[in-house]
Amino acid sequence: MIALRPFGRTGHDSSRVIFGAAALGGMRQEKADQVLEVVRAGGINHLDTAAAYGDSELRLAPFLADHRAEVFLATKTGERTGDGARAELERSLTRLGVDHVDLIQLHNLVEPDEFDVAHGPGGAVEALARARDEGLVRHIGVTGHGLRIAERHLSSLERFDFASVLLPYSHVLLRDDAYRASVEQLLEVCAEREVAVQTIKAIARRRWEPEATGPKFAWYEPLPAGDALAHAVAFVLANPQLFLNTSSDATLLTATLAAAQGEPLPPSGTELDADVAAHGMTPLFDGGALERI
């Protein structure tokens, strides 16, 4: 089974692997139900979705009708104003068929102008704090993509006492010295304040190449099932502070769960570098032209 650890100071022991429910966004309900049975059988007790993930919240609703008490339920809002965030939260509750979520997250809060609106008077942070006081949410977090996000999360934590953060984390991304340094600084602050740290893009191979054919279940090309994927999963889980959010490519869910069983041994740097070379792995973000999805 997947190991459990305290999810920051929330009081919940979450599975080290969190189900990224973006995978459900374009699925038929029957297929989504099958995927969620794999999730449940694999010992995952933490589900992460978002208002922007297509029909993901709707696909989760039948599962939650039977298993709500078994899971820590997280969603996200991309709205930056207070009124917008409150309306999107209420819509998410309706779509999920629940009266509260355990975690509401500000989705991809990176750009300075959006940051200022969200944290300012009448902004999303203020509105979500009121929703927490009303019992509609239990905790508030913040997420983001790109190589600027660790520094942005540090700024967010200076402005508000968030319960969790989420950011990209992989061997190939951490070979960027500046990003690694900012991530390490963020992890230190989160450890001191008991802020949960979720990671994304752990099994990313690269952005899709123009000549790539076949189905594309994620906006990036993931690693195939095999040793390199197992090494990528183990690399994240080697740090007990981190949680790994699964890819939106649900075809790799079983392989990810298999790699995460128990306490997987961390791969060596030599193994990870060999995987990068063998699979032509490149960073999804570069702090410049590739910063936005």
C-alpha cells in the first residue's frame, strides 16, 4: 500500500501519492468510475481536482456520494477577485455534490498582477478565508507552475498562512541551480511552518514534439511505464516532506502506484542522469519562453 504522512498541519494523514483528478476531465463517467476504483484499491485517500479541469468535478461526484468520508478532497479556483472566487467555489461544491471541501487552492498564482489582486482587499484570499470561517472549506492552499513559482510561493506565505503549496519537482527541473535553490528555501520555510508540499510533473519526459502521434492524455509527454518512471516516482518520495500528484495521463496510474509501494529506494544520481539521456528528457519550463503552459 501507499505510505501515509501528515498533510502539513491539516490533521489529515494523506497518501504520499495524491490522485490528480485532471485525468478525469475528458472521460466518460463509466471510465472515470473504473479509474477511481483503481485509486481506491491502491490506497490513495487524497483527491485533487480544479474548477478548470473540464468535467473532473462532475466525474468525481458519484464516487464522493459513496466515499466522501474516506478521502481528503481538494479543488482549485483560478479566480483572483473575491466575488469570482466565491462564485467558483460554490459552483465546485454543487458539481462535486458536497457541502464542503477539505482544501481550496488558488490555481497557478504566479503572475505579479494576479498575485496583487488575489492578496489585496476584496481579493480571492480574503473571500476564501471567509468561506473557511463559514465551514465551506477547511484549509486554503496555493499552486503554480514554472520556474518562478517557488519564489512566488515564498511571497504568498509572507502574505497569508496557507496550509499547502504545489509546484513542479523532478530531477531534470532541479538540475537548474536557481530553481533548486529557491525550492530548497521554500521547503525549509514549509517545514518550519508545517505547510504541506505537493509536487507535480514528476514523471514528465518533455513537451510534445511536433511529429508526435497517438493519443495525448497530458499537455506534456510523460515517461512510459518502466524503470525511468519508477525512478522518477522514487526520486520525489525519497524526500519525506513531499507528496506526489499523479499525471493527467491515467494510463500511467497503475505504474505510478506500483512504483510508490511502501518506501521505494531512492535512485542514484547516475541512474537519474542515465534516464534523462535515454529518454531525451528536457525541462517543461525554462523561466522564459517556456514559462507558461
